[in-house]
Amino acid sequence: MKLAGVVRLWALALAISAVLAAAGERWPAPLPLQPSLVWSLVWLPPLGMGLWLLVRWRLPGGSGVPDPGAPDPDRGESID
């Protein structure tokens, strides 16, 4: 299931990249280089992803979900 989602997202990114490359080859004149725009395009996506990860990050045991590596205190065994 996850592999299909990754492949679908990768294919979408590849298609967008191909469309942008084709559009760039057909563009009539080169665009003027604007350093502030270039740096924002380089830094904003990774910073946005990092912020999103920090907001959604949960430490094991802090959210009420049991840690899969922790021993289970009640494994259904009786003490009789």
C-alpha cells in the first residue's frame, strides 16, 4: 500500500518536472536572475518540511500510544 503511494507521488513529481523542463526549452528569453527568489526557492521547501515534521513529531510513550519496543506489562498470563 505505501509503495503504491510513493510510486504515485514520484510519478507525479516526474511528470511535473518533465512539463517544467519542456516549458523551459520553449521559453523565448532567459529570465533575469534574482538572488532573493532563488534563495527562497532553495530554502523555503526544506524549512517548511522541517517545521511540519517538528509540529507533528511525537516521542514514544508521550501520546498514549504504546511504544512497540517496550515490554508489555500485561501479556494475558495468569499468575495462578
